[in-house]
Amino acid sequence: MELLSGGPYLLIVNPAARRAARLVSIARRVFATAGASVEEVWTERSGHAAEIASARAGDVGAVVVLGGDGTLKEVAGALAHSGRPVGILPGGTGNLVARSLGIPMEADGAARVVLEGTPVSTDLGRIHGHGTPHWFAFSVSVGVDVRMLARTWPSAKRWFGALAYATTVLGEVVDFTTFRARITIDNEAVERDAAEVMIANIGSVLNDLLVLGPRIRSNDGRLDLCLYSPANARQAIGVLWRMARRRFDAPDRLLFRTGRVFRVECDPPQPVQADGELVGATPFDVEIDEGAAIFLVPRGRN
């Protein structure tokens, strides 16, 4: 795919992003030095990024998102199958999608990827069951990570980034809890007690510090169920150890399935997150949206 030389680019900025003003200032300098034409729009509310992208993307060569995974999935969903590339200036807490794509965490390096990078087609997941459909680039889940989101103060995330979640891990271990989960994958149903149910499109977090499951890829036309079923806090720590060591040979605690269509039901009902944002409660349905997004990634990465 040939991008328009020098842009023009639509830069969508989430003002809630960590150090948003500083990151924008750095990106502006990189774009100006390259002679790139940039239209800059700041969001005003949840969902606004998707509205901006839908309304203005047709007039630009690429859309650039400065924000976290939540803002990115809004824009990617709004531009699904449009053929419009999306560049990323990481400004969130975890920046899980950007890290998985090899995007530099520094604003100047990320801006250069926007200018010089390669467009790569990527699958998205699409969630149904809560009115307006939601997309996700990384994962949708219920369980431990949703409670960690609720426990972590916004101010801590702004100051410490992904490290802010470390302070909530101990609380989750102390308050260890499970729920009954029933998941239908295409034509197969599985049911068991679980601490976490995740349907993933990307297979690792924080530069492969933890690997969620075996052979999870974001461009294979499939989504991956990762069902974690430790019976107690000690086993939960063991699950994390196995994820760090890429060892998935504990079928009583780890269950993995791949598929295209999923339904998740829980007893009692559980809150649901998609790419770091709450999107409702169980039950919900998920399907793969194959090749829906195009992201700009560093040259040589596929």
C-alpha cells in the first residue's frame, strides 16, 4: 500500500493520555521537520475518537492515535475495512497493542514509524450483546484483570504507567476468587470454575514478559480462548510463573481453544473489559473480524 507522501495525517489526541501535551509537542516537531501536513483534533469524551475518525479519515492518508489501547481500539473499529492506515503514538498505561507491534514507546521514535513505517493488516475482535458493537485489538476478558482495572487509581496510572498495576496484584492474590464460566467456541462448549476468561487476539504483554497462551497471532483469522482455573492463590501465582516461562502443560488450570465465534456466560455475571475499558457485563458474544485494521509498524516487522 502506498501512503500519501508527507501525509496529510489526522492526529487524534486523547487529553487523558499520560503526558499528552509533552508527547504532542515532540510529535509535532518530528512531523514539522519532515514537512508532513497534520490536522490535530483532541477528544472530549469517551467515543469521541471513533466519531472523529469516521467523519474525517476520508480526507487523509493515515490516522494517528495519541492515547492508550482504549482510544486505539475506538479508532481501529471505526475504520474497520476502510483501508485507512492507523499510526500509534503510545500514551496509555500499558500500550499493549503498540508494544506487540514493535512501536517505540518514545514519542519521537513512534512518530518516525508513522512517517516511515509499513502498513500491516491485522485482525480485530468484535463484541456483541451490549447494544452498539465494540471492537478490540488485544483482548476481551472477565475476571482478575477487570478487578485490577477497578482497583488501580487513575492518578497512579498517569504517574507510573504499567507499574501502577503491580500494586494491585497483591490485593488480587489476597482476595482470590473464582466464578463459573461457560464458553462456547464455534460448536464446542466448555465449562469450569475460573479466575480469568480471556479471548485474545494478541498473545503477550509487556514485551513478552507474560505469554498468554500458545501460538496466538493477530493475523491468522482466529481468536484464542485462554481460560485460567487456579483453585487457590498459590496456584494463581503458579499460573503466572508458567505464563512467564511459556509453559502451558497444566490442563487442570490452563485451557486453550482457538475459534472464530465465541459466547461467554458466567455465574454470577461478571463485568467485561475490552482493551482496558469496561464495555458491559456477561453474557456476551465475540467474533473475529479478519483483516479489519491496518497499523503502521516499523519497517521489516510483519
